[in-house]
Amino acid sequence: MQKENLRAIRLNAKVSSIDELSPLIEMQQLPTLNQGEALVRVVSAGVNPSDVKAALGIMPKAIFPRIPGRDFAGVVVDGSSAWLGKAVWGSGGDIGITRNGSHAGWLVLPEQALYEKPQNLSFEEAGSVGVPFVTAYEGFRRSGLPKPGQIVVVMGANGKVGQAAVQIAAMNGAQVIAVQRSDSFSAFACSDVSVINAKDLGAEQIAEQVQQLSNGKGANIIYNTVGSAYFEAANKSLAKGGTQIFIATQDRAVPFDIFTFYRGMHTFVGIDTLALDCIESIKLLNQLKSGFESNQLKAFHVDQNFAIDHALEAYKLVLSGSPKRVVFNL
């Protein structure tokens, strides 16, 4: 293998605001591997909000200095001979947080974290799906995967995790209801998706529409990607024995009616994919590989790709709340 020096983005210290963020672009020498490690030549790497938030001190486990970036797709160039030349994909709650990440030409991984990417996905597509699809799948895995005939409501369905949750629920045969601030679900799903435009609706009105669309059954699973803003509406929309999944929130404290909770036999499931390392994360992502290969799942449309020279521009775009899917091509 030719020993070439590639470039990497480095964060030397946490900052208090995006205006203070100053990612360095540096030459990255060819890493030295330890036993059981592999070297991946990164081709494409997604940019997630958590990648940027970790630079702002919001992620308490983030170390400095480090290379950020949790998602990737690339080619194995060193390590076990069985993996040399293989195209791989992956993600991890440790990558780019507690160890050097994917916003670089070289990425060192344990060989246990190597899984071949779906053949029908480009490197750019495979490098863009990790965190959203791992998060969505882990929520369903913990709550019980959707089943045919069940009602799954995704609140905040137009976000990337929301879009992934809609896709997974539809693939599993559930009736999917998307709650969002627009009239149509414009992303991919392999079956029809009903939409509730929640822009001017209160909790009672959202719950009434869920009841109407579910023929009075209510939701078996609610994937609440927003948290507090939809907390009351979700509780009012749950069927008896229903489950609500949380991955984020705006307000940490919410009004909680214990009577409704236990009388409804409800379950709350909290998800934090930062707790899943690269080995655990790729095992989850690989559970979805056949869905991508059968076209029941589709990678996000990549709206904008950046060279790492424009790292600050990419990070600011993602942290601004832009719905665009952003990747680095390396």
C-alpha cells in the first residue's frame, strides 16, 4: 500500500458557541495499527448535529483534541487480509467522540466493526445513513419492532431520524402516520404514509386526528423525535399498552400525568446512541442492509457535499437546523 498523507479536521478544544468554532485542517500521517485493528480509507462521511454539538461541549464524553465524525463509508486498506479492498460502512457513539472519527482520510477501527456496505448504495449514500438509521432502528428494537396491522406515529417525521423511522415502520408492514409541520411526507417510504400537519394544532387536535386515522385504535408505537413539544400530544394518542420512544427534547421538564400513564399501561423508551460503540452500532445498521438492497429502504438524498476545506461552513449549516443532508467527500 502506498503511504500517502491525507487531510483531517481536528478540534483542539471545546468552544462555547458556533461562532468560536475553528476546526483545523491538518495533514494526517498514515496511522500505525495495533493487533485486531484495520485501516479504512474514508471516501464519504456524513455530518450530523451530534458531530458539531460535541465541539461545543454539549456531549460530556467528548475528548479533545480529536477528529470528529461518526458516520462513514470507505475501503479497507490495511489489517486482516480477509478485509483488504472491501467497501465498508459504519457509525458509532465512540467514533469522533471518544476516539478519532471519520472526518478524515484515514480511520482506524477494530476489525469487529467492519461490515460490507450494501452494494447498491454509493459511498456517498452509505456514508450518510448511519446515525439516523441506527437511532431509528435502536428505538424500534428496544420497543419491539413494528408489526403488520400496528399503528406507528412518527412525530417530527421530516427530520432525518424521523424519515428513517417512517421507512423502517413501513418496511415492517405498520400503518404509518407522520406528524410534522407540513402537509405532505416528501421523503421515501415503501408504503403510503398518512400526514398530520401539526403547525397550528394543539395536543388535543393532534390526538383527535391520530384517533381518526387509526379508526379509533390509537398508536401502538409513537416515535417522538422532538420530545417535549409533542409529549402531551403523544400521550393522548397512545393506544392501551402503547409505547413512546424519545431521542431528544427541547425542555427537560414536562407535565406528567401518572394516572394516564399507568391506566394506559404505557411504556416510555429512551434512546442514546452515543452509548453504542462502533461495534454495536454497525451490528444494528447491518440489520437494515437487506432493506437497502431490496429497495424497501433508501438512503437519504445528499443535498450538499463539501470538501473538508469548507468544514466550518458545513458544520454551521448542520447546526443551524437545516434539513439538508450534508456529507464530506474525502
